[in-house]
Amino acid sequence: MTDVIDNLPTRTAEQQDGDHLMERRLLRSYVDGLPDLIKADRETVEAFRQHQEDDFTHPLHQQFLRAMQHCASSTGGIDPQILQKTLLDAAKDAGQKAELDAVATEILDADPFPASGMIQEQAQALHKQGHKRRTLAALHRAEAAVFAGEDPTKEIAKLDQFSLQETVGISASIPTRTDLTGEWLDALEERMNSGDKLRGLKSGFDYLDQAFNGLKPGLHIIGGTPGSGKTAFAVQLADQVAEANDATVIYLSWEPTREEILTRSISRLSSIGIATLESGSLTKENIATLTKSIEEYSKRSGIVIPIEGHSSITIDDIRHVCSVHRAQAEAAGEKLAIVIDYLQIVPCSHGNSTKETLDYVVNKLAMLSRELDCPIVLLSALNRESVKGDATLTMQAFRESSSIEYNATTASILKAQDELTSMHLLKVRGPGQGRKILFSFDRECGEFEETSIEDAG
């Protein structure tokens, strides 16, 4: 907001008089609106508390603001008589006392501050985003232009541009070629300094990272034939992404429960079978191994947060939950990744057919991955007719959602074959397109291990 204020035109003496009148009207509006801070409108209280002296251009108005803040903090509200006494008690001499008394009278006699609709709308948008301190300072100047009979279009446009950029991350300004190349070079330098050749997060699978160039922000669809271990793969992937990148991974599931997800993680780490852990039939040796594994699991970098989905959750709920975790991860300097298990059972009432519903969910999740700038791994059921026998796997295998082909950053299918499980890379923006990764799969503990990568043939 400082840029907005600094770029406003230099004020003439007449325009400054207009500014001062707007300031008096604003201060009067606080006197009227805040007789009791407990009962007052919260947004008005917050805006008042965020003010600093340099939000006002008239030095006596700055002193009046100080008196108001002192009065409000000591009495819980702004009483005009107490305010005037507080102000005059702070005067250094009789001359200043007279000046302050005159200014106080002008303020208390002024009309309350009525922001014009267009400007007030932008100010409110900025307030909601936490940009309160400087918003009203710029607002004063725009209102002063209205008061002076000038065209406030430029000031409104600057407020509008800043609001658009801060609220939805879109800049309304036209960048130069230097701006664009500068941003690109900054990103390149960051990658060079990190020493990491991957563009995305490490998956913990070397061949997969080579093929995908890491898990980049975007929608990564993984389908699986029956018995291929789709959920086991997703849980292992979540654990590995969290540890390899010191990341927060949200595992949003409508199928395995929170306990079942953790059981798979501990089973893989301890080499104690999932069935054994679920039954509770543990030997003394198992218990000793389990104790060490749980201690190791607790010390690992990053975290996987399992969240159980339910029938009433909506796409907006998913967005809200993930946005909260994104903010927390960002504040801690950590990365975020999301796993959703799985597409066909994400609740959604949008659309008149299954295809329309699934397309809507895929579109929304693709948009969310861009908004949060993180990878979203989305598991998906397959059209069984498309994966029978030795049929060539294509994008048509993804059940009733044509939008997967257009919205997916990557699309892969796990297929059980003999003693190995293969992952067919159907859509990859890179050298992995059309290849397949072979894994050994320990079904007892749900653990995948890469063995090779080859052409799908």
C-alpha cells in the first residue's frame, strides 16, 4: 500500500486543505462510532487501532489521534469531553492549547466520514486481507479528490489494482520484458543455489523423480487395476514426500481410516505385517521391534496428516482445510503436498451426471493445486473394460472423466503383473512419457520398491 500512496500525485495547497477536511471527518466518525469499544463494530475498532500518526498529514490531527488512542485504552471508549480534556492536558503552552481546542472543535463539528461506494468497496477488500494500516491513508486522498471536484479515477484504479493483486494474486499492471526475465532469473538462481536438479518435490522413488522431474505443483492422477496396491502406494508416497522434503502432507481419505493409514506406515517401517498389527496378535519380539519403529517414525522429518473424509464435506471445505495447512506450512518454511483417496467418492452435488460431477471435481482440484502452488496426488478408479487382460492402457481407462486428460499434470496407472507391479506413465510433461516403472510389492507390509524403468512396449 506504501507504493500506492507514494505514487499519488503531489498535493497542492488547496488539495491539502481537502485532505485535512477528510481527516477531520474520519476522526469525527471514530468519535461517533467508538463510544464503547466492547459494543462497537469490530472492523471499525480494528481499523482505528491500526492507525499510526503518519496516516494523517496535519500535525494537530496526529496529536488528536494520540489523544483518542490514549482515551480509548484507558476508558474502553471515546467520550468527547474526556477526549478534549486529554488533548488539552497534553498541550505544552497556552498557544498550543488554543490551537488544539480550535482543531478539536473543528473535528467534533465536522460531518462523519462517508466514503464513496467504489472506494469504500476496495478499502473493505483490503481490510479483510489484513492491509489495514495504509488503506485509509490512500482512501483519504481518493476522497479528497472527490471533495475537490476532481476526477478520482486514477486513485480508484490504484486502489483497485492493489486490491486485485493482494486478494487474488493477479496483477492488473502490465509488466515489462525486464520484469518478466527478472522473475525468471530469480527462480533460476533459487534452483541453482538449492543444488537440487528436480523442479518438484522428491517422491522418494528415484525413477519416478527422473520421469516427473519431481512432484511439481499440479494434479497428479494415479489409477490402479484391482490388486495393484493403489492405496498402499499412495500412503508410502505420502510418507516419503514428507520425509524427503521436510514437508507437510495432507492425506484426505474417504476409504482407509486415519488408523488404517498409520497402520500401513508402521507396518512398512517395522516389517510387521498389516494383518498382524490389525489383529493385535503380537509376540514379545514384535513389540520390541514395534517400539523402536514408532520411536523412529516419530523422529522423521516432515509429517503426514491423515484426515478422514465424510459424506457432507464439499470441495470448498477441502479448499479451506488445505489453505489453512498451506498457510501454516509456509509460516514454518515448509512445503505442502496433498493426497486425495479417491476421486470417485469425493462428495459433490454439482452436475447432472457422474461424468459432469467428476469433471467438476477434477477441474476444482486442478485450480486448487495452482492456487496453493503444491502437488495434489489424486487416486482414481478405472474403467475395468479398458484394463482387461493385456489391453494397451490409455487415458480412456480413467472412469467417466474426460477432464483428467486436460487437467492432469501427470497421469499414471498401476497394474499388477506376475510378481511385479508396473506403473504406466500415460501423461508426463517430460522424458518419462510412455514409459513404465517396475516395482516389487510386498503385500504383507504394503511396501513398494523400484526395480527398473523401461519403455511400455
